[in-house]
Amino acid sequence: MREALERAFREVASPAYIFSAQAFAARAKMVKEAFGKNTDICYSIKANPFLLAVLPDVFSKIEVCSPGELEICKALHIDPSKIIFSGVNKSLDEVRTAMDYGVRILTAESHDHIKHISTAASERNITAEVLIRLSCESQFGMDRSDVFKVIAGRSSVPGIDIKGIHYFTGTQKTRPKEIIKEVSRLTKLLDELESELGYRAERVEYGTGLAVDYFTADADEKEAARLMEISGAIRELSGRVHLTVEMGRFFAAPCGWLVNTVIDTKANDGANYAILDGGIHQMKYDGQIAGMQIPVITHIGGCGSAEAESEKWTLCGSLCTTADVIARGASFSGLKKGDRIVFHRTGAYSVYEGFSMFLSRDLPSVYMLDRNNELRLMRGRIETACFNMAEDVNEWL
């Protein structure tokens, strides 16, 4: 894969994202092996919907959180039995659309969600499988008392079969002990539901929020160590209930690269600046503040001399704001105009979560290194100026 990647770094039209099907499959396999055969794994596609096109068979489920994500599933002919229709905002019509596609597993984050799912299921003379999302001091899910209320009154609500609990409290958890405590809280909740209501949950969907390291060279090793540290607790829970572990960032982040080109170089007040054809609107490193932390970077170009001195550079994007600093103090030898700068671990969120419309710059191309390491264009560059103006604007000005 390394040779294919290096070739792709040089061949793609910059700026561009490159995602690797092989890297994605390897990551999924690592997680599945850590958690064991009794634990299903679920890909939360909001991290990177492009990877859905090369979803490995090891995934039992995918989490879909919006009508747009459901449309992507339809376009790719995703088996609806794999979909868990989730999200804090579900309208009755959206629930109907999901069910018409064949989705039968949905999460409920409010009493309104229960009503919507019941109404849509009853209209279709089907039974929907529901996971009640347990809140953790946020706008998501329902608090403990409401969870118990809904489950206690489940027999009076037509069209639904409450299968269990959905629990996700947040992302980028660097302390495995925090996740282990959450699993313990889940186990306690299952015990309480059984003892107080006589209800034995069949399923749990749990989002670990396991952290990804963006700014260390040994990220893979650190992440693998955290994974193994929580694996015992996960396996124990899966021995009690049908467990699905849902993650997005942890699967996707290491599978992507963002290729930029140096457009200009300058020295201002004694500091070296390189202007790139990308920027912070196309890149999302969780925890990055004003470019103070340096991600893993590949430099393609340079003077080619082993004796060249390394210099410190501030890498800036193309936006008209002083906030558009990607990295400060990154070291390069012979950095010059026309060189390529490749940012690693941009497989999660960067392609969607950045404020990509700012300054009306084009959206980057997206490429996939397929399972055979052949470079495929998934999406060409998109001009954004047309999004900002109605076609008939001159008629009414």
C-alpha cells in the first residue's frame, strides 16, 4: 500500500482527499478481533460517508443519523437490515422514509420519537425494533426516569418492540478507565431494568468514543493499546447481551490523507510562511488550536540534498483570516513553491465537518485507493460559488 499511496500523493489534483479501502478494512479487523466474535461492530457513517462504498463485511451494522445519510445508503444499495436509524432529530416523515426503504432498527431519543416510530410502523403493519437512548447530561437521549417510563409502558404502544439501550456519551476518550466505568454503568442499568421492571434487554448499542491521536508518530501503537485495555470489559458485556459497538472516528481517521500544494512562500518578520491551496476549512484535527500542534506530514519535493538544513515553517491555508493556520513550527528541508504537503489521519470528519463553503473556494476532489490499491476518482472538484447565488438573481435585482 505504501507505494500506491506515494504514487497517489503525486498524481492527484491538489487539493484532494485520498482514502484507503485496505486501511479501513485493517482497522475494522483489528477492532473486531479485540472485541471478539460475540460483539458486533457498527460504522457511524457521519465520520466519512465515502468509506461506506468500501465497507468491509466485518461490519454488522451502520449508523445513519440524517435523511441525507439515508439517501447515500440508498444510492449504494446498502442492505437496510444493516442500518440503525439514529439521530436526535427525527420527523415522522423521515421515519416513514426509512421504514419504506426497509429499515427496522431505530433509536428513540424522546417521547416524540416513540410516537413517530409507533405511528409509522402501525401504518405499515410492521413492528419496528427500538433502542432507547440513555442520556448523559446532554441534549441527547432520555434520562433514566424517562427510559424506565417508556419501557414500563411498552405494551401499550403499538408497532414497536423495545429491544434495549443505546448509549454514547462523547468522543476522544483517552482514558480507557472512563470507558470501562461506562460499561459498568450499563451493566448496572440492565440489572435495574430487570429487577424493577422485569425487563431483560436483548440488545445494547454502545459508542465507546475511543480516542484517535493526531499529533504523535506512534499513534497506531497508542490506539491499539487503549483498544486492548477496554477489550475485556467489552467482551464481558457481550457475554450478557447482544452487543453492538459503534464508532466512526476510530475506524476512519487513519484511513485518509489530504494532499495540498505549496502555492507561495515568504518570510515575514523573521518567520517562514508557506501558503497552501487548502486550509482549515478542509481539515479537522480534533484538539488542534491555532496550529500549535503538528500532525504527521509527508513532504514531497524539497531540494533533494541530504545536507540541506531543516527550517521551521508556519503552514497556512488560502482563507482571508489569520485563523487559517494549519501548523506552526513544522520542520522541512528545502521547502519551496510547488512542493506537496500531505497531512495524515484526515479520514474522519475533515471532508464534511470543516466550514468548507467559507470564501467560496472549490471543494477538493476525493479519491479512493480501492481494495487492489488502484486509484479511483470518487468525486471531482466542486465549484461552490453557484451555491451562494440564485440562478435567477439578475431577474429580481
